[in-house]
Amino acid sequence: MSRPVLKVENYAPDEIKAMFRDDERYTIGIRLYAVYQVSIGQPSRKLEELYNTSFKQITNWVHRFEKEGIDGLRDKPGRGRTARLNEVQRNRIADLLTKESPAGHGYNTATWTGPLLIEWIAKNYGLVYKKAQIYNIIKSLGFTYQKGRGLFPETDTQKQEAFKVALKKTP
């Protein structure tokens, strides 16, 4: 009879990977442990599969660690694609979301949505974004998604309250 295999059931591998990539301390710790393994004689080519990266990247970590210490294992600023919206434009969008209504810009609604913001940015800045990216931008500005609730002006609030009371009484 064989031993049961240990499994992680509550998290997907991608979720676990995202957890340690989100916190710089874990990333630095993993890189530092790779440097440690190289220091005790492990070849970087053997470590590449374990760390899911190339041996060249592990070599870079070692060289940066020797040159800069722990700070050499941190990600350098300016990595990745440069933002198409500059800081002034991002601040304008933040002000737009907090202080202005879409109705003031010719839209037939009182709340900003992702598609409306995509249209506004295209019209004012000539930049086209997809729906997913606009929500990333909104999140990076410090806003959260808020689901709107329908408000119907023709409703009778007294009748609604009476209905709620009657509903609570039913078994």
C-alpha cells in the first residue's frame, strides 16, 4: 500500500504564486536562498528548474548580491512598459471620478463606468484602452469597484416599508 500524496486543496498553484510575488519580502527571500545555494556549491543550471527561472537570471542575482548586497536582489524601478497616461492625466481622471458627473460631459448617466471612462479618455487624450485595463487604472488611482443600486423615483417608500414588515411576519 502506497502513502497518500500530500495535496493543497484550497488554493490553485497560480494563487499561491501570486501571493509570494505580491510581497517583495518573499521575492527577495527566494532570490537570497538561490544565492545561498550557489554559495554552497549548487550549480545555477540545476537551480533553474527549482526556481522556475533561467540559470542566467540566477547568475544575475548572485552578481547583483555581491555588488550591492540585499538591495541588489530588489526589483529595479522602471521595469515594464511605461504608462501611456502621464501623471497629470492620471490626476485629471481621479478628479473627474470624484468631482464631476458624466452628465456634465454629455453622457446620459450620473455615474462613471469603465466603458464611459474608456470613451472619455479616447475623446480627450486619444488613447484607447480595453475594459480590463481601465479597471486596473481605476484601481491604481485608489478607487474600488462600486456596484450601483437602482433608484426609482416613482416608488412609494411607505408601501415598501409596509411590505418589508409584512414579509418579516410571514413564516
